[in-house]
Amino acid sequence: MISLCLASVIIFTIVEIAPGDPASFMLGINAQEDTIAALRAELGLDQDKLSRYFSWISGMVQGDFGTSYTYRSPISNMIADRIWVSLPLALYALVISTLIAFPAGIYAATQRGKVGDVAVMGATQFGIAIPNFWFAMILVVIFALKLRWFSAGGFVEWENGIFQSIKSLTLPAIALALPQASILSRVMRSALIETLSEDYIRTARAKGFGKRAVIWRHALRNALIPVLTIIGLQFSFLLAGAIIIEQVFFLPGLGRLVFQAITQRDLIVVESVVMLLVFAVITVNFIVDIAYAIADPRLRRRV
Amino acid sequence: MKNGSLIFGALLSVLVIIAAGVSFLWVPFDITQLSIPDKLQTPNKIHWLGTDHFGRDILSMIMIGARTSLAVALLAVGIGFSIGVPLGLAAAARKNSLIDEVIMRTNDLIFAFPSLVIAILITALFGAGAMNAIIAIGIFNIPVFARVSRGAALSLWQKEFILAARVSGKSDFLISAEHILPNIANLLIVQGTIQFSLGILAEAGLSYVGLGTQPPIPSWGRMLADAQTMVSFAPHLAIIPGTAIIVTVLGLNLMGDGLRDILDPRVRKSRE
């Protein structure tokens, strides 16, 4: 809660001290002084900073994010539209990332030091080093332009068929997932290796359980804690970090909304969306803490 | 094989550094000279990596671009290091005090901000350009260094040699500077390598959306942005700068991993 208040002050301050007046920006360089002043009054920009800050905050608490300077439409509506692109995209990328990382990480951990391990770890090094927007461009060339399996950009609205929508999010999700999957595989591998060296694993093995049974029934569950942390971090990253990928694929998501708002000096949109993202990050971290308790009964008493 | 990743990573990194260094003295072609008749050539004997849509030599641009990437990332890491490390050391020296609490809570707060969005916000509002990109990337390096140095310093404060230094009457500041810092230098170098490679990626991303390095100064991210519309008929325009980024980041990461294996006995043991 305190973090949220502080975050709101910081965001407000950054945007306040930034050069560029939204009113003069909207009206262009030839605008008259009094027109600018009138617009400033209409937008509420002539009030002092403190009262503007409080009206912004109190509005947001009630779900009223204010009105966009450039589009003249309520920001909450704009966000509501965009979130149905960004949220599914982040989830989609996370699912892909997890589906790759779990098998890859577990496999590498069991093959530790062998060829399979080295191959998987080498691949993840590449995955981390590849800029996702570059990977996105390559995906577009191969799967959209050459093979024509997917469209090169844009988003098919959900009303026009869920399958089509998911299809239009597939390439962006893969591009987003690649570095995340690489990081997650490495975390999975090292967490599993660490648990496999614990005494209770040796006990389980000594009791005659097979290697596979030990991994599935004992080790994996205990290795999940660090993995969950990273998944939580990645989800919040994916929600906000898709900004460049949304740019590559012309997806009408939150990232693109912020990006356009920044370039158009639509500061109230910028403030509100960034605030929402910070809120999302803090909430996700909280959920991860609860997920810990489910994965690790020892932590339950503390939460 | 044990130091294979260190050697391979160092080789790649040195390659990039040499390319950047040589570009100060010599590049194959003058990149300010546009030559439309030579445009969009694929790699050949004269232009080893081909030419772009203005007929500029891509190898020359990659070499100068290396300079840009390294400089931006290095300065950004420098900001994070020079502010983050003192903060982390101060927090560790006064564990659980108000200073510690304030520094660490601020850290958590900065971590909660979507770094890319804020970087874009800073560069867009205060003007696109290399300098603002450095600041934007640098700010998010501060909490990383603060956290790493605090964590490492905390365990050192329990050690006997620190106790001895305290008994001899040294101030917390002197102990941090003379005893703690040299002992956590290894960790900081490893973290620095990782942040450096992240800085390269961030610079490329910012330049790609047009908010980082501005033309005519070549930058890898910028080259990728230019390539986007032509990638279907001139894929080399995208493949070459992309490869340059991958080689640099891969080299730095491998070097960081290798260094950690050597410098951190704990990791060394668990790998054996």
C-alpha cells in the first residue's frame, strides 16, 4: 500500500517535471496564447500540482482514470479494450515459456554434465542473448511472409473468433517467450539440481524409489519455489515488457497505448497506465507469496 | 572444458571490443558517404557484409555501432555501480536501521516499476538520444548493484576480520571501503558483466523504437528498425546487426558465467 502511494508520487513527478506542455502540444506551434490557456483550463492543467495529484488519485481509486487529452475518451475504457490484448498475450507467452522450460530444465538436471545438459544450456544461452524484437522480425519473415501460416501483424478481435485471435497472438507470444523460457529452464535446472543433492532425496532413493519417482514425487515439488518466483516476475515483465513486441506486430495492447500516449504527450494516459502496471506487478508479487505457501507448507504459518 | 565458457565468451567479447576500437582509426568505408547505386548489396568481395538502402557499407556501420552499444552499456552500468554499491554498503553497515530500511524499500519500489516502460517514458519526455538512454538504463541498474552488494556485505560483517577492524577503531565507512569492498569485488564484477549485456539489449531496444541513439550515429537497434520494412527482400539487413547483438550479449553472458564459476567457490563446488 505504501509502495503504491510512493509509486504514484514518483510517476506523477516524472511526468510533471518533463518538458513539454500537453496543451500547446495538442494545438500545434501556431496556437494563440489564449487558446492554449483555455485548453489548459479545460484539461484542469491550470490548477496547482497538489490538487491535480489528489484528483488523479481519488479518481483512480474509484475506477475513473480520467479522460485522455488526445482521444477525449475515458481512459478506463481505453485500458479495458487494450487489456484484452495484453493480458492474454502475457498469459500465452507464459504458458509457452513454462511448457518449454519445465521439460528442458528437468531434462538438463537429470542429464547433468552430459551432452544433453550441455546442449540445453547452450541453447538457453542463445535464447537469452537474442533480442526478442529481432527474433520477432525473423519469425515474421519465416512464418508470415514465406510460409504464410500467420499474419505479419495486427490483432483479430475476440468477437471474430477465439481461434483467429489466438492465432494472431501466436507469433508475438513465441517471440516474447523465447528469452523467458531460456531463463526459466536455467532456474528450473539449478533448483532441481540443488534439491536432488538433499539428504531426503538420498533417503528416498535408498528406500528403493526409482530415479523418476523421486524426481516427480519429491524433488520437483521442492524445486518449485525459485521457479514460482521467476514465473511471477516474468508475468509482470511480460505484461509491461511487451511494449516493443506490440510495436513490431502492431498489436493494440497496453504497451502500444503507453508508447503512443508518450509520443503524443497524453500524459494522463501515461500516468494511469504506468500506475496500473505497477499495481499489477505488486499484486502479482503478492500472489506469488501466496503460491509459495501452497507449494511449501513450511511457509504457511508465516503468511 | 571447465573454463570453456569463459574462454569462448572472452573471445567473443574481445572480438567486439576490437571491432569498436579499430573503428576509431579505420573503417572499410566512409559511412557518411551515401551511394545509392550500390544500395542493398548482399555480402560480396568489396562490401564484406553488403550495403544498406543508402549504399552504406554494413561492416563499417556494425563496427561503429559496436562503439555506440559498448559506450551506452558501459556508462549505464557505471551509473548503477557508482550509486548502487555505496548504497548497498551503507545499508549493510547499518543493518535494520532506518537507512537500511529506506534504501531497501526504495529498491523494491524501483523493481516494481516496469523498467522498459519507464526507460521509454524518460527518453520520450526528456528527448530521445544516447545520453537519456544511458540514464534510463542506468537508473534500473542501481537497485541491482545495491541489492547484490548489501547481500554480500551482510555476511562479511559477521566475520572475525571485520570485528578486528572494528575493535581497532575503524569507522564503518573505512571498513566498508577497505575491507568489505575488495572482498565483494568478485561478485560485483560478475554482476557487472550480466548488467552490461542487459544494457546492450536495452540500448538496442530503445534505439529500435527510435528513442535511443539518433541518426546519423549508427546503432545496431537503429539498423534493425531500418531493416524492418526491407527484411523480406534484403534479409541480410536484419540478420547482420542481430547477429552482432547476439554475439556481444552471448560473449558477455558466457564470460560472466565462467567468471562466477572461478570466483565463487560455492558454485564451483556444486558444479563438481
